[in-house]
Amino acid sequence: MIKAVIFDVDDTLIVTGRRTVQGLVEISKKIGLRVPTEREVARLLGLPWETMVQTLWPNVNLEDFIQSYEKYKTIHYPLECVVGAKEALDKVKSEGYLVGIITSRNNDTLEKLWKNVV
């Protein structure tokens, strides 16, 4: 008997892949870093955020980069739910199933995403 339904966050509930790829390419241009190809960034999707950034720019100050990126993406790439995600969550909950979330994100970033979208 099924008691719970588990959802992934990235590109299952919240549109993140396209937003991340475009955002990283654009912010690298803005702050003068080597500009990766969209393919280069896309290959790293699913890895922890810090790993992605350090793979693309090994010598970057991670804290400064993340701060710049967060400001940029908030303005240019607003968060959005995957079409049908809210309805799927509502249906699963209304039918009495427990809902679980699985992600490689840390709790802080997951909480921020969740509050702003769902």
C-alpha cells in the first residue's frame, strides 16, 4: 500500500534548470568571469551549487559570487512552478498521502525556493 509520494524539487516542482543555466552564463559576463557554454553548465545540473560554481570557476570567491548571482537572478529570472506542480501536490495531499521532497539542495536554499513558489 502506498503511503507517501516523493517529489524531486528541481524541474519537477520548480523550474530551475533553464534559470540556472541562463543565470550562470549571464552573471559570468556581468562580473568578468570566463563565460561557460550553456552545455557546460547544463552538464553540472544536479550537483550541489558550490560544486557547480567551483568547477566552472575554481578561483572565484564563492561567497561574493553567490551574492552577485542571487541579486541578478532575482531580478532577471523569477521563480516559477513547473506547470501542474501545485495541482499535483494538492491532489496527492487531498488523497491523504504523505508528501516528501528529495533534492541535493541544502535546507536554507530549499526553504527559500519553497516559500517563494509553492
